[in-house]
Amino acid sequence: MTCRTTRRYLQTYAAGELEGAAAVRVKEHCEQCPGCAGELESYAGALAALEQAGRAQGRDFLEPPAALANLRLPVEAQNGRRLVWGAALANGVLAAVLAFMAFQFVSQRPAERDTVPAGPEFAAVAPEKTPEAAVPSAGDVQAELSHTVAPPVQAAARVPAKPVVVRARRAGAEKAVVVVAPAGPSEAGETLEPAVVDVRPPLRDEGAPAVVVVAEPEEEQVASHAAMLDEDTGDRVFYTSVGDEKDGSYVMLISHADPLDAVAAAAAAL
Amino acid sequence: MTGSVESTIEGAVARQDHDLQLVLQARAGDSNAFDELFTRHRRYVYNICHRMLGNAEDAVDATQAAFIAAFKGLARFRGEAAFRTWMYRIAINECNAILRRKHRTREDVEAAVACEEAPVGDVQGDDLVHEAILRLPPDMRAVLVLFYYQELSSREIAQALGCSDGAVRVRLHRARTAFKKQFEEMKP
């Protein structure tokens, strides 16, 4: 394992979230490389301090000052509430109409549940749609992509020169982000067909073929590379983010196989 | 599963059920019910605000504003996340609003410069960690505070921040990297 690859794993390894062959390779590399060993020690120290501070807060919870003993709701909020409910209580028909409208609102707009109160100050973290609602079917995505790229082919033994991010919109849903390996000659000189190598949200749950990431992003594009345990299944899942959220080029590769391993395996197979 | 774990889970479920009941009562105009929600959760909300903002005065303001916003927007809470998680989300929004407002004022610019130039050699241990967190951008602060101080799972953080589980993991990864850099620079 090279220093470059090792450093991508160091934080995950220091956090105790890397296991298996990758963890062994990191350990072996750090035993022989003082530079990476120092970086690992630096990560371990910082994360241990964070955990220690978090545990201390568990024991020494900050007590709110006396100024926060009572909630002082603004007068208009209290009056407004009294007014609305006073009118509703005085008029049973109005109450029934309001209840019906509320029901209609809820049943027609499920994606807006549990939203934070509206206002410009809440725009920074506007809620995303639920993952369930956002997951497009394989057919939907392929239909949207059909005019852009050829149908995906199994690409386990090919190394594309560079991944390309395509954004596809499914009717009535949010964007699906698809990473496509472009057509063209590979490093080994063979002709490649365009292939879908990753889709976000993942289609795995809908019976689609397992996503295989065969393209290693450009070094400067890699924002993070982490392996973490899925809280539901206990499976190890790799998250590799590429690009920048701010300029819209951000995409996250999610896979059960380590994308860096997949690249190495694909390269070895050629 | 051990008995203690079961009782912990049962306790958490009971607390959430009670919160939901209080929300329904508050929606029906019972101001005492909202007062009880405030009493039950103000410590947690205050703590996260304090970690985000770094001082008691702003934390009190943010906590007050968060509960007032929650009161006004109570109709939007439908119990799909825990009430406390929903409150965290509102509280973080309020903290971000305060940070933005302060950032725009001259006073804060001067304070920020002074803060950056302040010697940190005498800050140690947990205080050093807090200082390092406060020097990170608000989105990184939020994910570290929720993960390490509030001990929320990535799924709960996703609910609190209004983003996907995967986005939380990536944000946490970036925040740890930024924290480590800051921590290293500040260490005596």
C-alpha cells in the first residue's frame, strides 16, 4: 500500500472503523513508514481528545443559567394562539373545516413532514426528501439516461480513464446522481463502452445489480474516503466523496466493495 | 439483551410517547404542556447551543429563540423524529442565524480577529477541544457536537441536520480532519 492510499484510510483506522484486509495493510504500512505513523498518531490523539471531551460532557452537563428558567413566549404568539383556538372552539363548523383541510394537507404533502418552522433563517439546512421517496427505480434512471449514454454493461475488468458525473432527473422526484465511466480507450488501449458505475441514491434495495465502482477518481477530486459499519445490517460500507458540494460537482460513491480495491483488481485483471 | 438495556430502551420510548402527548396538548392550546416540553428539553438544547456558540449569553438567546420557533411551528411536528431531535435541528438553525448575524457586525469581526490571535498555550484538555471546535465552520461544529457530545447516531444526526445518512458520514469525516488540523495547531 502506498503512502497516498494509506493516508486516505488513516482517519477511519484511527477511529477504529476500519477492519479486515485494509486495516492490516494500513497497520503494516505504518510500521514501516515514519511519516504515515506520525500522521496516524496525530489522528489518534485528536480523536481521543474529542471522545474524552464528549464523555466529560456526559458527566458534567452544563446547567442553563437562571435566565433560562422560564420560557418567555412573545405576546403575539400567545395571543395568536388564543385567537385561533378561541374562534375554533366558538365555531364547531370552522373546527371541522380546519381539521379536514389539515388532513388534506397532510395526506397530499407527506414529504414535508417534520419540517422546521419556515423562515429565511432555516434555509441553510432545508430538509431533504426522505431516502425512500428519493430512490428511483433502475428503470426510471435508465429511461432518463437512455438519451445520454448507452445501457450499462458489466465493467468489472475495465479501467475507465476518468469518471463523468451525470445528473438525471426522475419525474416527480429529486435528482439522482450517476457516475458514468465514459467511452474511449482505457489505459490498456482497449475500447470502452460507457457504463454506469455508481448511482446515488443506491438502487441495491430495489433488486438492481450490485454497483461496481471501477473508476478511481482523480486525486485532487477526492474529498474523503471512509469505511463505516451500516447500523442496520452490520455490513461494511465504503463512502467516497468526490468534488465539491458548493459548486455542484459533489458526488458520493457508496459501495460494499472498497473502490480502491476494485480499481486495483480491475487493473490486475487487464 | 440485558435487562438494563431493555429498561433503557423502554424509558426512551416512554419519554418520546410523553413528548408526543405534550405536543398534542400544546397544539390544543395547553400552554402548560409546552412549558413542560421546555422544562424537559431546555438543558439539552442549551448545551448544544453553548457548544455551537461558545458562550452562555448567546446560548440562552439561541435556546429561547429555538423554543419560540418550535412553539410557532408546532403544527409541523408530526412525531416521525423524536421531539428532542427536532428541537436540535431548530436550535442549530438558530445558532447558525446568530453566527451569521454576528459575522456581519464589525464587533464580531474584531472579536474574531482577536480570537484568532489569542494565545492558546494555557488552554488544555477538554477546553482545548472546545476551542478547536469553535474555530471550525458551523456545519462542522454541528456534526461534531451532535456525534461526540450529544452521542447521536448518524441517522439521528441526519434527522437533526435535515440531510441524508451518507452526507452525515462524509461531513463527519471532513469535520474530523479539520478538527485534527486545528487541534494540532493549538496544542501547546
